[in-house]
Amino acid sequence: MGPVSHMSNEHETRCAGAQAGHPLHQAEALQRILDTCMRIPEAEHIPLEAGLGRVLYEDVLAPLNVPPDDNSAMDGYAMRAADLPSSGSASLRLSGRVLAGHPLGSAVGPGECVSIMTGALIPDGADTVVMREQTQAEDGLVRIGPGHRRGENIRRRGEDLRLGEAALARGRRLRPADLGLIASLGIPMIKVFRRPRVALFSTGDEICNLGDSPRGGQIYDSNRYSLRGLLEDLGAEVLDLGILPDEPERLRSALRESALSADAVLSSGGVSVGEADHVTRVLSELGRVSFWKIAIKPGRPLAFGILGQRTLFFGLPGNPVAAMVTFIRFVRPALQRISGQDPEELPSFEVPCLDALKKVPGRTEFQRGTLRRDDAGRLWVGVTGRQGSGILHSMSQATCLIVLEHDRGPVAAGETVTVQLLQG
Ligand code: AMP
Ligand code: MG
């Protein structure tokens, strides 16, 4: 299916009509967004050391066994299991020593043992390692008690990864352990999806740049900083277009230009129904609007559509908390998908809430919370002070969102709520 095939003009008109009165349910909005996302087609080869946070374009297959051969998991003595005593003790002749990186070159015979270090190859003949702490060595003899198992303390060839096995799958966003895993296979270069390029700008005559002196009624642009942080966390490349005044012509040229170079465009502000709110109209002139209202709080105005062939456009609300919350819930999964990654939800779970919360059925609400433990070790969530959608401090202090479902009414203190962590 093409990216926009379901957004016929007729469909748009119907939706625009329906949405004038009825904002979309958040689940439906997210589904529409995800249905529109196409993976970035290009890949690039990069050195493994630059791979953190990048998304694999193809499976990584193991070109060898890890570990390549049986080796010792302990410092101790390597011997034949047939020489282990079932009761009493056995004394074995100490016939040599194997260090990691220095194979023995001869075999361990019956009645013999060799001292062996962690990571050293198991010599021919031996099939068991007894820990040094469980032995007594004296006069060239090593005494071993009962209770040992054939094959103990040996790391088997291929026990971590077997030759030909998929170590990691296409679509995996690489974490530190993954980099180590790929390195253990001796692979220095990897094939990853190109990073998504995201154009970002703020709108509003009242918004000014850091470093400027605010004129009367002006405030500093905070959204471009919080949104850039969220984008960089996702591994996106940010094209910063600065601040645009509330002038349709300036918006038009910014959207035209960024549709050519970006995979997604993110604006904040100008999507409500105020007289200076031009974003949705300009989007409808230059591209296709899928929807512009969602039944959520904060963030009810959120315009989503397509510019050109496949550039996603998100017109985020201007209020700083609303801009972040809508990013986390709607933009993040979309960018993960175009990055080649399967959307990976932030962890969510149920906990009792310390505070009573106001809530009306008919929209999904997101409050900012922190998790705490009581004296009995039980986890609770509480809100981070005042919750206005302009109060960025509430977001800065939060470790999670409290998600109050669409149909839910008010929450009494002590009731269970769903929380979603802000970091994975
Ligand atoms: P708007 O959606 O344009 O009506 O903006 C809603 C509110 O968010 C207004 O109070 C704006 O001043 C504020 N706002 C809009 N953009 C930004 C921004 N980039 N940084 C901080 N506040 C903003
Ligand atoms: Mg505005």
C-alpha cells in the first residue's frame, strides 16, 4: 500500500467534517499515523564504534562460533571426568599448565591434570575443570574430593552464538551490549538505516531566540530545545529552521523547502483555532491533512499530514508540555517506524496513585508523575505539582506520564492508574 493511498480527497473531506465536532480517539490517531509511515529506503555502512543507537538494516549472522572453542570458565585444574572420585578423594599428577592465549600442545592423560586459567583452551583429553578452591595441591599431586560433575566449569564452543545463527535481527536499535556482541563476531562494519532527517521549527510572533532581548510580551523559544532533545534521543538528525513568525507566506516556504530535504517536519504552535493559527491551513494547501484534533489533554490540537511524496508533517501544539507529550505519544512511534525500527513502547505498568486526579470521560489525559516507594517498599505514583500544559517544570521533574484512559472518570487517591516511563 502506498503511504497516502487511504487519504483520498473524499476521505479527507469527510474526516475534516467529522472532526470539526469530534476529535479523534488517540488510538485511532496513532493508527492512522503508523499506517502512513514508510521505512527510509537508504542504508549506509558505518564502523561498529559509531553504531550506538543506529538501526540494523539487515540481520547480523554469526560468521563463527562464540566462543570459538571449549575453554575454562574458572582458574583450576583440567582433567578427565573418568578420574573424578565418586567417593573419598583422588590424587592426580600435575603434568602442566595452560594459560589463556597459550594452548597446551599436548594431551592430558589418565590419572593426570593440568592447572588451567580462565579463558584458556581445554586441552585434548580433558573434559572437566575443578575450581582451584576445591582442591589441595602438594608435591606435584592435586587432591580432589567427591561431588564433581563431568564437564563442569567449561564454556562450550558456540554456547553464546552458533556459526550461521542470527545474532541480531534487522530493525534492532543497537544498544551497548549489541555492539559488544557484534564485536565478538569480529565484524568491524555494519549496515544500518540512514538516520531520519527531521526539520524542526517554532512558530509565533511572541517567540524569540535565546540571546535576543525579548520585546514586550515575548518569551524564549523552549520547544525547539525540548523537541531537539527528544529527536536526538531517537537518533534523528535535526534540521533546525529556527522561529517563524505567524505569517502564512513564511510557513509556506518553510514547508515547501523542508518537504524536499526532510523525512519529517515538526512545527510547534499555530495549530489551534486562533486568528494567528495558520499551520493546518497551509498544510492543507501544500499537502494532505489526515487530522488536526485528537481527544487528549494536553495537546488536543495536533495536525498530522503528508507533504510531497512521503514527508510526514506534525504540527505540534505550542504549549511546552503539550508539545512534548504529543511528541512522545505520536511522533516517537512514527519516527521509530520510518527509522526501520519496530515501534518500541516505553514501559508501562499499573500503580496506585497518591493524589486524587480530576478527569472527564471522553478524552485520554496525561499527567506528569514521579514514582516513589513507601516504607513497605510498595511503588506509588504522585503528580509533579501543577499540571497546566504550559508548566514545563512539571515535565522536567517527571519520570513518567500518568495515563488516564479515554473512558475513565475522576481518580480517587489510592486508586490504581497506568503509568508510562519517560525513559526506556
Ligand atoms: P499556540 O499553539 O501557538 O497558540 O501556542 C500556545 C501557547 O504556547 C502560547 O502561550 C505560546 O506562547 C506558547 N508557545 C508556543 N510556541 C512556543 C515555544 N516555541 N516555546 C515556548 N512557548 C511556546
Ligand atoms: Mg502561536
